[in-house]
Amino acid sequence: FTSVKLWSLRRHLKTHSDEKRHGCHLCPKAFRTAALLHSHVNTHTGNKPHKCSECDTAFVTRGELARHTRYKHTLEKPFKCTICEYSSVEASKMRRHVRSHTGERPYPCHLCSYASKDAYKLKRHMLTHTGEKRYECYVCQARFTQRGTMKIHVLQKHGENVPKHQCPHCSAFLSRKSDLGAHLRNLHSYMEEAVKCRDCGAAFHERHAFLQHRRTHRREKSFRCAQCSCTCSQ
């Protein structure tokens, strides 16, 4: 990082420090910069200074406004994968996507051998160790550590009229066939040894991501609209 302005360099250096000198007077949280503190205080006061120019929505932070604009108005996806044609609205989603190429799982559990590609899944996994049951069945009020387990319970105990699609690899039950397909892709397609694309050398640890990438070379249009003659590759 380089800058012609000293204040800009000082602000950048704070990103490398764990020191949080700016404390919130309404809760115990503290922040590295005054700007981050100011945005946080807005969450207490309800102040939303960042207003969308396209609609009446307003947001606490500039980042929230930028995400809203891309998702709802411009449909811009500025973060591009350097290995395949995937693009994303958010940098965090791009980082998760890149791990489908590298196989990296940077969030390990300190209590067992589990490791995750993203912090959210690790946080969800930790509930299996703490015993916290935050998900409640809306029918009988039974409580569960994970949302997926609660859904299985609802289908098995209260879903007499709900179609059940059981995963052939685990005990999961899904209410829709499309949900079963997504479950199989996300949880049972990881490969320890990466598969390489013979056309460009891109490597993948997930079968679904590999197949999606292969279509970009073949320009295969395997999805046909039932209402017209339109076909598409994704």
C-alpha cells in the first residue's frame, strides 16, 4: 500500500493492528477507527445516513448501501474469479468461491478435526459442542442445535402431507427434489484430490463447480425453458 497523504497511510496502518482505542459508550464494543465506531453507534440510535438514490431505502453504513445498489439496481458483480468465469457482488462470497478451487478450509474447530470453508459454518458446527439449542419446532416446541436437524424433525414427525426426499448418503430429509439436489452438491461432492480441467488447467475440489466450469468451454446449453425455445448454460 502506498499513499501521497500521511493521514491515509495512518488509517491503513490501523488495519494491521489489533488495537481498538475507540470504545462505544452504549455497549462494551470497541473499534480500530472513529469511522467504524460512528457507524456502530448508528445501529444503537437507528440513524441511517446512507440513502439509496434509486429508491427510498436507507442504510447504517456505506458498505450496506453499496451491496443494496448492486443487488437491487445495477446488478453489478465487480469481483471476478481469476480461474473461472464466476463473479460476485461481494468480496466475501468470492473468497468462499475461490476455496472451491483450492480446497482450503481455513476455519478449523479447536475441539475436533472439523474444518470449514467459511466462518458461518464453523459457528454452526460449534453448537454441536456447546449443546446450545437455538432452533425450535413450531409445532411441538422441541429444540435443536442446527436448523437442518430441526427441519428433519418437522418432516419426520409433523410432515404427513409433505413429500420427503431422503439423501442417499446421510440421514437428511428434504421437502423438495431441488433441495435434495442442492444438498448433494453442497455436502457430498467434495473431492480430496482436485480434478483439473483439460482445457485450461483450472483445478476444482467440488464436482458441481467443475461441471459448471466445463460448460464455459463447451458453451453447452443444457437447460431448456419449458415455455419457449430459450436455452442457457447456467
